[in-house]
Amino acid sequence: MLPTPLLYLFAALAEIGGCFAFWAWWRLDRSILWLVPGVVSLALFAWLLSLSSAEFAGRAYAAYGGIYIATSLAWLWAVEHRSPDQWDLIGGAVCLVGAGIILYGPRAV
């Protein structure tokens, strides 16, 4: 089993890739065939997220959200060739701290 942060990173890449396929088709006038790998990628995302070690789906989704936001900013830079600005970076850092608190905060048994 992958460590949870790595699992969330792969899930985020699958979700972003799937959503970007729809974006490309709809907004960038790409072929409708872009939707085929997009749907597969979104199914992969859902499966990966279900592998989380979190006891509750809501907690897994909340912690995942921070990883998703940071990964989206990396996508902005790497794929769309736009540099995140200082507010993107600060917001992403805050989200990662929040995800860490959710993932690793002490829990009452």
C-alpha cells in the first residue's frame, strides 16, 4: 500500500488529468475523443481515493483536498505554463498544512 500522501498525489493527477480532458474538449476545441481517456482517468481517481487508509470517506476527501489544490498549482505551472503567483503559493501552503492536520492530528479513540 502506498503512503497516503503519495496515494493522494496520484489520485490528484488522475482527477486533474480527467477534468483537463473535458476542459480541452469543451474550452480548447479539442476532439470529443479526449473524453475517453478523461473518463478513464476520473474512474482511476475514484478508485485511488477509495484506497485511502482514512476511516471515514469525508475525512479522506477533506485531507485529499489540500493535496489536490497543491497539485493543481503544479499542473498550472508544468502543463499550462503559467507560474503560480504569491497568493497561489500561500494558499496552496495553507491547504497542505490543513491536509496534514486532518491526516496526522491526534484522534480520540
